[in-house]
Amino acid sequence: MINGRTYDFESMKLQTPVGTACTISEINYDGSKDVEIKTDMKGIPRGYARKAYEGSFDCTMSLEEYNLLNAAAGIRGILAMDPMPVIVSFAQTGAPIVTHQLSVKITKVTPSVAKDDEVTVKIEGKQTAVMKINGKPIYTAI
């Protein structure tokens, strides 16, 4: 539930450089801004130090969907691609659209096949910019 409205997988759209992805079976991404707790010599917390923003991304898609993305990468291949924009949007009928904007550098490709199942490919990467939700960054440095 998000703000009292239920969203499901069917209400989601994923935009990549090759258009709307149609055969995504799973997508995960996050943004985090960790801190390190600073303690005195007795181990008592006395403050914290901010760490850098980190964001991850992974997506499992059909082989056909992966082949479209890989073809767009050109001769150097998907791992050599510049960071790509990824837009995830979802909404139910009558509800406002929620949009998440990411910039993702692909760092890992894992093909997979199981008995009686189609071939899928999991791509993983790191965010190269702070994630935005409805145009607002989830973190802004002070």
C-alpha cells in the first residue's frame, strides 16, 4: 500500500533506452545514505559521520527483452554502455501516477534457465545519480 492505495505488478511500466519493457518478471532498486556511528574510547556513541549515497538496481527480463537492450548497447556490449535512464511508473485507475527516475550503470549480467521455464536474464547495476521520486531527489547534499 502506498498512501492508502494498492499498487500491483500489472500497474507498473518500465522505460529503458529501447522503450517500454514488456517482459520483466522482477525489478528491485534502492537508494541509501548510510552513516557511521562515532564513539568515544569507552564505546559510547558521540556522533556520526555521513557516508556517500549509494543506489542499486537489478531487473530480471526475458531473453528477447535483454537482446533488444544489448543490441542498443552497440558493438562494445551492455557492460560498456554509458549509464542508462530507467523510469519506473505505476498507478491505479483514478490514482495519480508515481514515477521513479534512475540512472543505472550495468555491472553484471546473469542468464538463467530452469526446467519448463523460459530463458531469463538478470541485469544488475549501480545508480550513477540520486534517485528521484516524482521529480524530487530522495537526497540532496547540504
